[in-house]
Amino acid sequence: MEKIKIGDEVFIPFITEEKIQERVKELGQTLSQDYKGKVPVFIGILNGSFLFMSDLIKNFEGDCEIDFLKLSSYGDEKISSGRVKMLKELNCEVDGRDLIIVEDIVDSGLSIKFMEDLIAEHHPSSMKVISLLVKPNSLKYNVKIDYIGFDIPSKFVIGYGLDYAQKYRNLRSIYVLSEEK
């Protein structure tokens, strides 16, 4: 894995494709056990979670359904605006269902808080959150992330679904913004 230069910024390798796939497989096996005999609805938060969710459900053994919400709190910036906009609503029925919210990254926790409030109105049987990445030192809201791929420092990352101005989602590994220029 090589450095990636974007303008004046340098991104360096952080989490390899192999480590990601190994962890996603473990998470899929855990969810398979936890939801044995149930038919959960995996709800991916677009756009960032699509690669993670795709690999996650490939490793889920059992019946499941999928749906997507599209939220935005970043725009093209590297830090959250502090406001969440819903750009796509759910199409599935959630009343009485077991929901698994799939996030690419939890930074402040604002999007999770927004979803908890939104979905709770519809009375799901259960709602759990899984996130590939969590920045514990950046959390500003008291939210529970039930399944965590990796805890990471409060740095900007790209790759494996995570973008910078809608680009670099297709990188197979995750890269972190370096201090070097």
C-alpha cells in the first residue's frame, strides 16, 4: 500500500484490506449467532456504509432483509456540519422488526442519535448499531454502538466506502490523513 496524495494532503495506509475482511467476517459470525432464528433488517446508511454492509451480509448466515437511509452531515467537508439532513427515507416496515443500523464510521454520534429518534417512533422490536469505525474521543452524544469493527483516533480517513468530496470510496484499504505535507 502506497501513500495517496490529494492536493497538498497526504494519506497513508491505516487498515489493510485483509484486516478489514477478517474483522467483517468476525462481525458477520457474531451477528449470525445473535440473530439466529430471526430475520433482521440491515439498514445501511448511505453512501459510506454500502461496501461494509455488502461484505457484512455476505458473512451473515440466515435470512435477512436490507434497506437504506441516506443522511448527510458532512457535505464535501472533512468535519461534520453539526446538522443532519435526511436525503432518502426507509422503504421497509420497521414496526415490530429487528433492525441493525449499519454505519461506516461514528464520529460525533449525531447521525446515530438522529436515527434512534427517527426510528423509535415506529416501534421496532429491537434496534442495534454496528459501525466499521468508531472515533471514541470524538463522541459528543450518548449513543450506544453495539458492534464495533475498529476504534480509531480522531483523524480523517478515506477508503472502503469512506470518501473525501465523494471520491476514494473504492479504495480497498483505509487510509488516514498524515501530518506530513
